[in-house]
Amino acid sequence: MENTHRRNFLKITTAGVVGTSIGVALGETSVNVETEKLRGQETHQGNNQFNLGMASYTFRNFSLDETLTMTHRLGLNRIALKSHHLPLESSVDEIRAAADKVKAANIELYGCGVVYMKNEAEVHRAFDYAEVAGMRIIIGVPEHHLLELVNQKVQEFDIKLAIHNHGPGDERYPSPQSAYDRIKDLDHRMGLCLDIGHTVRIGLDPVEAAEKFFDRLFDVHIKDVSAAAEEGKTVEIGRGIIDIPKFLQALLKINYSGTLAFEFEKDETETLPGVAESVGYIRGVLAVI
């Protein structure tokens, strides 16, 4: 009952913010002044110092230009690029050109991922790629036997590595704990990208994970899922089973200073409406907690 009341309250209090965010993203021109102030700015609510961004895998069926346009329309000003939009084998000139394109769109290219590292050459390539692009973090999945090399590269380049958990079926890092256990004694720039959807799908609580591993929490993939089970699917944030307000409150509690990156895996060819609804929901919750 308490959970039902919470959801009803949030539906009422966030309806205006959600509706306006969708309208802005889909091209409507009537935007109230207060909502306009939220767009394209970092989110600062009280002690809230984390920022909203985009994991470009969301727009994996769209070009880099289209992805940047939609990210801008959503009012987000930072992005982590997936190889769909900037291939890992790109030349130095190609990487710099893409980075310049992101900058010209008034969006910060803060990282890349998810980047898989299956051999030493792929580790070296990932860090060279990130350095040329001016990225500060790699969201990655290195094989276990490569972690010492990754640790050396983190120290050499001063670029963070955030290991992404992938939930059920992931033999490398199914849970945040499985990643943390392998990097806790390594350089402090070796950390986690907490995917809250996959965390719930494996039967764990993302709030507990955020609080337990706060010292190595560098990035968050924010999403909602339909079920706390392997068959759970991505849904618009606020329509699923994850207690989003409680998770955001946990981030405030631990003084999380990284990015909340939207990774929307539903509606591959008609992605924008669902992402816009999700962005609006998060902004609405942040406005009332």
C-alpha cells in the first residue's frame, strides 16, 4: 500500500515535468519558464551533485548526428559513446573529428562504453581511443586475466575504468559485487558502472549496491525493468518495478558525483518518446526529493 501511495504521489507531482519534457523532445514549442531552466543544465537539488547524461547505446540504430540531435532535444549535455557511433578501430583523425562534432553540439563527451576487452591489444586500443577523444572514463568489461594490465593503463593515462555488470547470464561480472571483489585492491580509479536494471534482474537491490560500493561508484546506467527476474525487460522509467525515488535518495546519501546515464533498450527504431518520458520522470523525482 505504501508503495502504491508513493507511485500515485509521484504521478501527480511529476506529471507537469514529464509532460513538458516529452513535448520539448518531440518538438513542441510551448515550454514553461521553470522547465526550460532545467533543460541543458546540470541537476543540482540541494546536495545533489550528479548529472544527467546519455549512454549512446540507447540510439544504436541511429547515426552519430541523429544521436547528438536527440540528446540535445532531451536537454542532456553529456554523453558516453558506444562503438556504434565511434568505432573502436577508428583512426586518430576520425576519433578527433567525432569528438569535435560532439563538442560542437554543446555536449560533453565524458566517456565511452560498454567496451569489451578480450585481449591485451584491445586494452591498449581502448585507452588510446579514450585519450585521443579526451574521455575521462571507460565503461568496460575486461577479461579477468587482463585486470592487472588495465590497472597499469589507468595509472598511465589517468583515465578511470568502470566495470559494467550485466546480470543473469554474464559469466564475467553478473553483479556489482562480482566486479568490486576483483578491483577493490587495485588503483582507486578502477571502479564500477552500476546498471540498476541488470542488478534488479539478478535479484539484487541497487540501493544496497550503491551504498555498499559507494567508494568505487563512477557511473550509473539508469533504467527501469518489468520484472526482478532474468526475463525482465526495459520499460519507461516509472512504469517498472524499480523504486527509482529510493535509489536517487541513496545517491544523494552517498554524495554521488558521477553521471546518471540513460540507457534505454526498448523501441530500437522509435526510441525518443520512451527516453523523453524517462528523462522527465527522473527530473520530476529530483524536483520533489
